[in-house]
Amino acid sequence: MTVLDGADILSGSYNSDYLAASLINAVPLAMLGLAQLGVILSGRGGIDLSVGSMVSVTGIAFGMSYGLWGWNLVIAMIFAVVLGGILGGINGALVSFIGFPPLIATLATFYAYRSIALVWSGQKPVNSTEIQTFYSAAKAIELPLIGSYLPLIPLGIFTFLIPVVVVVWVLLNKTTFGRRVYALGTNNTAAVWAGINVRPNRFAVYVLSGLISGLVGIVTVAQFASARPDAGTSGNGMALPAITIAVLGGVAITGGIGRVSGVVLATVLIVWLNAGILLAFPGNDGVQVQLLALGLVLVFASLLNGLTRRRYGGI
């Protein structure tokens, strides 16, 4: 894209200011990619197709409580996140304790939660002066001390994304819970024989997915300056891009393999690639080319990953 920009082919400048501004799209995608990371790591076909619907429901919950019911901002945010955890817990119960396949369970709740968001909101965005003011949470800011030398950075990177990255990294890499999740995904039977209580741990990763989705619901309210019932499901939805980013970031769909850093880097790659495509193909064509490019990058990454494992892992 930089070469195309230098050749004056793009419709705008593909510079640091443009790339920094585009990072606003990385906040929800990276967070949901991390939500998928935990679920997929747990193995047994772990996947969460309902994250987009949970984003819609929790966004409406936050918009209603903060914008219409007059709740305190912090209380309204806690309400949205806890509701997300409850919705994720329903997914976890269906998968872990009842035995539904994750694909079927989360597909069913995708439709159910999507319906709840539409009915609860009356199929229209929730808006108020308070919600419009909350748009400032998505603004771009100048970093202290060194900000004059750098482009403006979206505030959500620091208030939402980085804290979630740190928490998920600590959970997966520095706690016994994280080791148990990796063990489940690597070999479920061996984990059982090692004394790991499988069901509660697999249940917990779906709760974590719901909690993160609740935070993303709040992020979308700030970005749209309204609580939209289709915030996580419009167009191609948020679930499939989040799963794609997780896989592109090196998370094995069979479970047991994946890192937080890979998900974050994959998100930045996709966001900046999409930003360049919009300059190369203005209008609706750019959106369609984005989907093509995402598919090609995913196929290429999967092939490269397979070749690398066969070369160095003997698999």
C-alpha cells in the first residue's frame, strides 16, 4: 500500500495519521478475537458464533441503563459486562454441562440474543444526550510528552483494548486456569486423567467470551454515538471476522495452540490492509474487495502455517 501511495494510485494518503485513525476499528475486532482465543483454545470444536449478538444485547443494555434510565456511568458499564457474562454462561452451560456441540449451541444463541436485542430496543437505535456525549470515549487523543511527534491515537486503545489484552494474557500465561485451558485443547482425555475438572474450565472460557463481548458492546455505543440493536450483527457481523483474526493469528482451530500476541498482530494487519483497500477501491467496491483480501490472506496464512509445521514439527 505504501508503494501504491508513492505511485499516486490511491485516492488518499496512506500515511501514519491515516493508519493511526484506522486503529479505532481494531479495538472491537481485537477484543472479540481474544474472546475467541480462549474458546478455541479449550478444544472439542470450541467456537462462539454468538459474540456479535452478545455485543448487540449488551450495547442496548448499556444504552438503556445509562442513556434512558439515568444510571451512573460505571454502574451501567458493570451491568452491560455482567449481562455479557451471563449470556456467555448460557453458552458455556449448553456446551459444557448439557453437551451441545459448540457450533450448534452458539448458533442457536446467536439467533436468540439477536432477537432479544431487536425486541428490547423496538428495532431502532437507543439515543439520548448522555449517549451522544459518551462518543468522547472513542475520540483520538495526543499522547503525553511524545504526542507532538506522533499521530493522534484512538482513546479506546488505552481504555479498553490494552487492559483486555493484559488481563487475557495474564489469565492464559500466568495462572493455573490458563494452563488448564491449554491442556484441555491439547488433549481432553489426558487432561481428565491429570485431574483437571473439564466442565467448569470449559464453561469459564465462554463466560470470559461473554464478559469481553459486554465490553465491546460499550465500545460500539461510543463509536456509533447510539446503542444499535444490530451493532454486532449487521453486514457480515462481528463473529466471523473475530474467528478469522484468531485463526490468522495462529490459533489452531483444533485447540491447544494460540497466543495473545498473534491475535493482536493479526488484527493490526487486517485493519491496515482494509484501510488501504478503501483507498485503492473507493465506495462499495472497496468493501467487497476487503472480503476477498481477507479470504486470500487467511488461505495463505493457513498454507504457510501447515508448511511450517511439517518442516519444523514433523507433523
